[in-house]
Amino acid sequence: MLQALRRYYDMEKEELRQRKAVIVEALLTSAVLQNGASQEVEDHQLLQKGWETCTGIINPKQVSNSFPMIPYCEFALRGTRFHYKYRYDGQQVCTQRGLDLALGGIYDHVAGGFDRYTVDPTWTIPHFEKMLYDNGQIVEYLANLWSAGIQEPSFERAVAGTVKWLQLEMTAPTGYFYAAQDADSFIHSTDT
């Protein structure tokens, strides 16, 4: 496949330029926003609907998923700053998600760090796999809750425990981070 791509790049430069121009033009025209008051109303309604959707996804009363869903959490949290009408409900849902993360079974209360998800809707039983990207997103979300004035001690403890876990178990001797750790991961290759 790579050889075929290289051959196409070397032999079909003009066709490649034309395809690139079509793609760039499509991207540029799709990024142009319409002007006018009606577009502003539509944009506000779309943003409002997106915020309500995200808040609904992370609302423990409405869903039974046991994944952190951090992008939805972040959008819902940011929306609470702009939608005063929904501030209390949105902030309450965002805070509850933070508490579910910091106090529930998804957080490793012994070793630190967050498991990828729980296998039950009550956030009790973890799936023993910790992903670097999940932990980064969760730490950022808890820090954003803290910055928004929701200064729960459990958030501070979970962030500190996660950072410690990252330093102890997820950092290679050469300085880079490992991507994941699961129930079968060992610290030393001889530990098997």
C-alpha cells in the first residue's frame, strides 16, 4: 500500500494537485459562516440543543452508561457558564459526574488513577484497564470543576492520586508515558 501511494505521489503530481485543490476548496467553503440575525438565532438554538444533549448524556438520572464521557462533561460544564437559565441544573449534573468519578469504583482508591469504565451503571465495579488519555481528560475535568468553584476535597484527592500513579506506574525509565495498563500489566517483564 505504501509503495502504491509513493508511486502515485511521484508519478501523478498534477492529478494530486487537482484533488488537493478540490478538498481545500470544500473545506474552505464549509467553514464560512452565514451572516445575519437569523443565523445567530439558529446558532444559539443549536448551541442550546447541544448543551442540553450533553447534560442529558451525563445526567445519572437519565442514562445508565458507566463510561466517563468527558467531552460531554466538559461541554456541559462550559455551557453552565453561559446559560444562566440552566446554570443550577447543569452545574449540579456536572458536579455529580465529578463525584461519581472521584468517589466511585472507576477511581482506584488504593493505587490512584482511573479505570476506563465500570461494568455496572452504579459506578461500583471497575473494568481493570487504565488508559492514559482517559486519565488526562478526567484530571482536566476535575481541575476545571475546581476552577469553577466546585472545590470538593474528593476532586483534589483523586487528581493527586492520579498524578502519583502516572509518575509511579505510567512513566517509562526513559521519560515517555505508557499508553495503557490493564489487569495483566506487570511492572517488570520477569513478573509474569
